[in-house]
Amino acid sequence: MATPVTIIGAGLGGLTLARVLHIHEIPVTIYEAEASPTARAQGGMLDIHDHNGQLALKDAGLFDQFLGLIHEGGEAIRVLDMHGTVLFDRPDDGTGGRPEVLRGRLRQMLLDSLPTDTVAWGRKVAAVGSLGDGRHELTFVDGSTRTTGLLVGADGAWSRVRPLLSGAEPEYFDTVFIETYLFDSDERHPASAKAVGAGSMFALAPGKEIVAHREPGGVLHTYVQLNKPREWGDGIDFSDPGTATARVAEEFDCWAPELTALITDGETAPVLRTIHALPSDHRWDRVPGVTLLGDAAHLTAPSGEGANLAMFDGAELGKAIAARPDDIEAALTEYEDALFSRSAEAAADAAQLLPLYLDSNAPHSLIDMFTGAEPVER
């Protein structure tokens, strides 16, 4: 009889794992801290890559459904300078190598592919302890407990499961993001909508950037990116949206108004997100009965790979378990050996990519990356 699998976290990685296990008739339960699938917004657009995320969806038997979620035209990319001048403009070529979808719709597709009782909502884990022999005990915030046979931590950056395997903790990456939205942009914010274009827009200068993604329905989802010490964000009261917005906008004095309007006209309270990463060589010794996937295993600076890697991890782990149902430890060893290699490569790439956006040559460094040109000091 197959070992039941317990997953902590109903994000994209945990759900992909659950779907692959379900296909192979392996019993699985996910414990999720959120009260329901709609308890909070699920983030913005994701580009799902043909070399990892799309492969995971094929393993999950959901690729055709995924194609119905694609935001047509969303692969378009443009780079602007602080004055709003378009320096690079690449339209969506329709080849589908990195199609854009809304994270929430992708997550719902995965949820819909599972039996309704797979996810136990509102089950926040307070502690995890080893019972020996590959078994673990989960203690939830309400004081109840569960015992697991095979435990998978898919619970993100601040994983409760990771300490069973590793003492590593995410470290601050000297970068902050501030997130906001504009709605009905083509009618209500036409100048900003024109600047953003059909897909993703990057407006850059050394040390700072405004990134905006066009989402379905004329939504412009903006991330302001700044190289700042942690104390900068701590010194702003983000519970006061007006004051916080004004303080962030100060960083873009003299920028084109259609760009700064993405901040000052924001229709949601600005949200501060501090960027953290695990060591690029993060790995652990094999511990019976437990493993990790996604950000719990290899949190990196934002690079467009996080969701893709989490889904790929989930599919690869599910296939390994299904291939060796009578030797789970061998399955986990095989999975982790491959995980460590691809995680280290992705982390190294991410560590180089994020600074590239804001280096002393911005915005030209990013354009050089898109065009494949040799970097030129300017």
C-alpha cells in the first residue's frame, strides 16, 4: 500500500505535487493556513516557462486546460528610461515559450483538479516534531495534532518544516518592492496604460525601477523596486497609505508623470515586500520521512523562476514517489539530488539578475540582456 503523503502549503508547488500523486492513486492531504481558496489575493501575472513550469503541467495532465488561461499578448516586453522614452520594445510573438497567466487562475485550476477534501483549510501549523522512524507530528495553532508518514514542506520562505532538515534562514537581499494597482486603466489612466503597453514594462535608472504588468480587464499591476537597507522600509508607516505613497513617490522625482502615476494614482494601499533569499548552495542531509519543495527549499531573489521551479519540484517529487512506492527513501534521495543541482543553478542566476536591473548602467544592462549584446560601460 502506498505511503500517504502530507503536504504543508496549498501553493502552486504543493498543489502540483498533490495532483501528480492523485493521478497515481497515492493518498495525499494538504494542510493550508489560509481559511479558504479566496481568503486573500493570489498575486499577479506569471510567465510559465516551457522548460519547467509547462512540463510540470503536462505531468499533471493539465496542460490543455492551462492553455485556456493564457493572457494573449502578455509576453510583450518594453524597457523605458526615467523620461518615458521607449528604448526596447518586443511584442508577443505568439510562440508560447513563456505565456502569461494570472496566478490565482492557475491555482484554482490545480485546486479544481483535486478531490474537494484534499485540502484542509484554516489549518496553520505551529510546530513540527520528529517521532522517529520517519514519522512526524504536526501541531496546529488550535492545539490539535496529526501524525504523518511522509511529510513535504511546501510552505514557502518561512517554512515550519525546513528546520527538520536545515538550519538555514532567508537573508535580506538589500532590496524592497512596493506593490500597487490601477484599474480600468485604458479609460481612467490612459497615459500610464499607453506607457505600459500590452505586457510587461520596465522603467529603470540606477538603484530604482518601476515595473508594471498589464493584467486582464485593463488592470495595471505595479511593483516599485528600490535598493534600500531594511531600515528604509521600517521607517515608513505603510498603515498610512497616503504618507507611504508620497514617500515612495519621492524616490522618483523628475520621472515622467505617466510613470509616477503608477505610484501616485494607485487604487490600492501600497504594500511593502522585503526581498529575502536562502543561500544559493542550500542543501541538507537526507532525513527519513521528510523533504521540501519550492521556496521552502530554494528561496531566491525574484527572477521569474520561483513558481515554475515550485511546480517542477512538485511534479518531479510526485513522479519519484510513484516510481518507488515501496522505497520512499530512495525516491526522496533521487528527487533531492536533482533538486539541489537545479536549485543552485537557479539561485546563482537569480543573484545575478536582480542587481542587473538596478546597476550603474540601468536601463541599458537589461536591454543588453534581452538583446544578447555585450555589456558596455556607459
